[in-house]
Amino acid sequence: MNSLIETLAKSRLFKGDLDYHLVRASMVLIFVLFGYQKWFAYEAETLIPFISNGPLIFWMYAVFGIRGASWFLGASEWLFAALLFCGFWNKKAGILGALGCCFAMIGTVTIIPFMPDGWDAAAGFPAMKGNVAFLMKDVVLLAVSFYLLKQDVVRASRVAAKGREWSEVGELRAEAAEQVTIRGDASVRAGDRTRLQTEKKDKCN
């Protein structure tokens, strides 16, 4: 087992940020596909028991209606996918996308305790069935969203810290240059005074 661990540790697959990029790409793909579904009538009908029993999203039907709520979710998921995709290069966009994913997954995970007939009557809890079993995937997606959020925040903070360091270095260099200039001006003025005094002495002689 130790030899296997050493071999894997030396592999290029486990060096760098391959896992981080794979997780991001997977989330982009998932949210693009989920968002695409929401634009069709069949998905709007499928979402009725989920949205109706969601303690954080039940209000969507009152505000948008059945189709409108589905379209709202689809547009939101595509927005999050776009922000996550931009996060490959722009960590601030990645942070916004990951935050959106976290909120979306919290909205769906909180449906689980309120979903009717989510647990098998014969087997009892925790024997899942139907919609609850489907929603369990969102627990993993919530964890993945939080992982991306943490990674992007860490990377963005490092960039910001380097920027502050360079700014401080620039300020120190500017202050040093100013001091040199001040000392140089002082030396020039002292030299001018010395020269004037010498010229006065020469005239008196």
C-alpha cells in the first residue's frame, strides 16, 4: 500500500490544481444542463412538488407562476454556470458563482425534511425513496460549491495580498526617492551657500 501511495504521489495527476479545475468544469456542466431543462414545460411540471415543499423557495409560484419559476431557476443556474466558468481566470467571478451555487443548493437541500412520502413506510427512516433520494445529490453539490468558494477566496486573497505588498514596496521606493531628492536639494543649497561665501571673501580680499 505504501508503494502505491508513493507512486500516486509522484504522478503528475496529483500535482498542481487538476482536481480543482475538474471540480469547476463538472459544476459548470451540471448547471448548464440543469438550467437547460428549466425552459421546458415537462420540467416545470416536475418541479411542482419540490418548489411547493421548499421552505426557502415556495414563494416563487406566487411571484412568477409555475412556468415563470422554472424560467427563473434556469436563468439563475445559467448565470451561476457562466460565473463559475469565468472563475477559471477571474477568481472574483468564481466567488460570485460559487456563492450562487451554495445558495441554490441550500434552497434544495432544505426541501428534504418537508418532502411528503420521502421515506419508505415499511423500511422507515433512513430508507429514502422518490424525490428525497433524488435530492440527496444536492448535499454533495453543496459541499462541492463550498469547496470552490473556499478555493477561490483563498486564491483571490493571495492576489490581493501580493498587490498590497507591491503597493507598499512602491510607496517605500517613492519615499526613499523623495528623501534622496530632499537630501540632494539640501546638498545643492549648502554648496550654493558655500560658493557665495567664498565669492564674498574673494571680493573682500
